[in-house]
Amino acid sequence: MKLYRAYLAIVACSVLTIHPVIADTTPLSVAERSYTEELLECASYYDISSEAISAMNAPQMQAVASRLVESSAEAKRLAAEYLPAQQLDAELASAKQAQIMQLKNSQNLGGLMAKYKDSCKQLLADPKQRLEYWQMVNF
């Protein structure tokens, strides 16, 4: 029944991607897929931001860079509950590339911050609630 609901959700949403598989070969639900994509986007945002802040060589900002590194690690840890390591790495690299392309013509992180700062903070503050949101939306 779960597989049938997932299939209907895929057709209804016109999702044209192949769903990844958890390490135990259980297909991800649409909700889990959306949740892991969001986690990886946040991990990428935190990685890019921490690297940019570290490159500024501003000692007063190093604490911020460290917090961003910790947030990235937490987002990756949560995503790893659903994705095998190799797939997680590949999808994270893809998310980073997409975000770097958004920055291409920008001199600062303002665009990424506007898009991800608050939503990623909320996601990591209560990841279970966010997964439940995706489950409700994709029921």
C-alpha cells in the first residue's frame, strides 16, 4: 500500500526523477525525498557560507564559520539516515553547484542568505516537524 501511495503521489506531482534508495534498499517516499533534498540544500548553504566567511580572514567571524560547519554536519547526518553515503555526496555536490551558479554574478552571499538562512535554521531546530510537514503535504 505504501508503494502504491508513493506511486500515485509521483504521478500526481509529475515528478520525473528516479527515487533514491535507502541503504537497506527501501525506496524513499516522496516526503522523505523532499526532506532529504531540503537537508542537502541547507548543508550546501552552510558549507558555502562557512567557506566564504573563513576566507575573509576576519578573526571575529570565525565563531560564525564554526557554527555553520556544525550546522552543515548536522544536516548531512540527518540526510544520511535516508541516503547511502555515495548518493549523499553526489547530491550534495549537485546542490552546491546549483547554489554556486546562483552566486555567479554576485559579490556576496546575500541571495543565498535570503533564501536559506531562516528556513534552514528552522529545519535543524525541529527536523521531525519538517519531515511531518512533508508527509502531510504529500499524503
